[in-house]
Amino acid sequence: MTFNKVLIANRGEIAVRVIRACRELGLKTVAVYSDADRRALHVRYATEAYHIGPSPSNESYLQMEKIIAVAKKSGAEAVHPGYGFLAERAEFAQLCADEGITFIGPSPEAIRKMGDKGMARKIMMDAGVPVVPGTPGDRKLNDDELINAAIKIGLPVLVKATAGGGGKGMRTVRDQAELPGAIESARREALAAFGDDNVYLEKLVEGARHIEIQVLADSEGNVIHLGERECSIQRRHQKLLEESPSPFINDDEEFRQKMGAIGVLAAKSVDYVNAGTIECLVDKDKNFYFLEMNTRLQVEHPVTELVTGIDLVVEQLRIARGRTLGYTQSDVKMNGWAIECRVNAEDPYNNFMPSTGTLNKHAVPTGPGVRVDTGIDTGASITPYYDPMMSKVITWGENRAQAILRMRRALDEYKVLGVLTNIPFHQNLLSQHRFMAGNFDTKFVEERFSMEAAEEGKELYPEMAAILATLAEHRQTERAAHIIRRGKRDTSNWKWVGRYERMHR
């Protein structure tokens, strides 16, 4: 399992993040890139880089054979998949194993079991892990069987695809008359997205929070959890902001350890190795239910790193090299509070439509308690080929209030020219009383949050706002470029006066 060179089968900020961890361990790195990413940051950061195809991901980053070919050509003994793309493809993990390449992640069998949500539900139920009431999901039910099951479960229900994620193939049904159409459209979307039209039903947990448990496991059977992350701020099942610990759990250490123990049990039930996440729904009475397991590193992993002090990517690399966990459960202590805002290239005033273009300026915030994970810099191009996330701003504070204040300051300092971003959304969200009080659930953004006030200000004088912004930016640039010319004399006036006085004493 020993390796000295790692190929990162990904792009953007996660590729840069993995490269940095490899550098700290003295490992050489190999980047892969598409036409659109020829000048990307991860390409410049890596020890070496190889072109793998055109811009569309299905012709480049999703081409397993091309990536394996690059690994062989470059002499990379291991592959880190990051998240997205091939990270949860059991076939890719198996292909790496067949070629004698270390896959930095769980076994193909674990990915296969937990990647199928129906199978995962069955495994969790057999292991004694609480799951949301619904159909087993381990076998394919026809439409009539699903309709009858929905009546027994009781509406409202969720129709969910057994494969994939990200909200694709998911429908909420509150009226029995809507069931046939919802099942049909969910099947159609699931087939297009994942090549599998199988769906199952779950009881809709009203007012639920989305809370997840980070786990680490080594090849010797040691499994620990690193506390929880609050991921309830979502839009269309896509996370926008995460924090650790959860304001819903906060000081309830007994409940935290109870959820953590279930996360460890879930990982052990599939002989899990490496980093993984158990996602749960938690109702207002603190009943929690297994939702799914992500068999990879999560986008939001930095908040856990900041409150625990444990570098998850370094641990992934150590575990993949056959090392035992560097920590025991008693070593894991949660210190302070961390919040992460995902900065996406999209217009929050126009239904979050993606924004593309060239970054004329990309100045990230710094200062105490501020971390920015990004894979772009000034001059980079935001294309329509990939996820619109540009970077992640993470702040740490001794408590939640300090973390929020630092995030507000960081977002104020974040300067982007060339594309629209969702920074105004985050700024508005952080000022909401319900958010500050920690009083929200997974439907908060869609049902109890609005950008209307900001939209009104935007629509009143858009030309004036653009002119003022340009003038302010020009003034700042001129101030930064201002140079004080050296005087004609070779020294300061103070020294000249001193010399003159000495000469005339």
C-alpha cells in the first residue's frame, strides 16, 4: 500500500486541497485537466499534469480508462478521487484495484452497498440503525406497488431514486392524485441522470434538520466519529452553508455521542475503510433517521477540521498507506465553532441562474479565523461545463456568534469582478434573526427566506449602482498603485538638517 505519487482525479478547489495535503506528506502529485482547465490552479500546483480530453466532463473527468492510463504513464501508485465525478463509482475503485493502483477511499464493495440507497436502507435496518419509514428499497417495485405502499406509509412521502443524489429523481407528494405523475417523472429523471430508473418511498419528516456525522476508519477495524455538521441550509436539496457543531445539538453531548455511535455502527456494518459521512434527518424531538452514506470526502469537511484540529485529507492518505488511525475516540474534542459558505458563480437575484465569464479580479479574504479553499484565481474562466462553486469561505470562532461575525467580515472583503456570485445571498442569510438564533430546518431557504428586499434595492437604480461600484474599485486600485517618488537628495531631510547643525556648531 506504500505510494509516493498520487494522481488527483478531480479539478477545482478539492484538487488543490488534496495537492496541498500531499505536499505536506512529501508526496508527488499528478493533475489531470480538460481543455477548459488547461490554465487552472490545480494544474499549476501539481508536480506534473496531463491532458485528458475536451471540456465536457463525460469526455474527460468521467473517463475512467483515460485516468488509469495517465496513472500508469506518470507512475502514480495511488488515485484520490476527491468528491463528485468518479468518487462514488464502485467500478472506478475496482478498476484501480485491478490495475494495482491504490484507491484512496473505501472498498468497491462498500461503495456499491452504500451507493444504492435501497440496499443501504436494508443494510442499516438489519444492523439496527434507525431509518426513515418507507419501502425497503432493496428490490424494484412497480408503480402500483409503490402507490399501495404510499397509502400504508401515509402521505406526505418522498419519491427517491435509489441511485445517485443531489436531489435528482426526488419528488415530494402530498396528494394521492399526484403519486402516479411523481413516480413517472422521478423514474424518468433518475434514468437520465444515473442510468437506473428504480425509485423507493420515504415518509416525509416535516420540519427536519439535515445533520451528518463524519467517520474515519482504518483497515484494522478501528472506527471513530468526529462529531456532527449542520447542513440544513439548502436549496433544492443542494447545500449552501454548513456549520459544526450543530446549533440544534450544541451542548447536548449525550445526544452527540448517541448519533456518533450510530454513525460508527453504520460504518462497521459494511466494513468501511477511510473517510465517510453518515447523513441523517433529525426531527424537532431529536429523533434521528439514517438518510444515506457518502462514501467519500464531503465538500463541507473543513468545518470539521477546524473544530477538531484533524486534517481529514492527511488521514485519508495515511489510512490508504495502511497506517492505523492517528486518533482514538477519546482524542476527538470539539473546540469552538466553524461555518462554511459555498461561493457559487450564480445570480441570487435571478433564481440562482449560473453566471459564466472571466474573473477580472478574485481577491479572497484573510485574517484571524478565516480560511478560503479555492481552485481559481484572477484571470480564470468560469465555464458552463462544471459545478458553479468557485470557493468555500470557512470561519472559526470561539463560539457561534464570533464565527458569524468573522464570516460577515470575510464576505465583505471578498471581491469578485467578471461574474455574479451568491455572496449577497450569504450576507442576507447571516443577518436573518431566525438563522442567528439557529431556528431553521431544510425548508428554511425555500419557504421562509427571501431576497426581495435586496432585489428592490437592485432594481431601483442598477446603472447608478454599477457606476458607483466602478468608481470605488478604480479609487481603490489607484490608491494601491500610488508610488511615492524618492527625493532628489540621497537621504531624508531630517538627516540633512542634522548634518547642517553639526557643520555649524
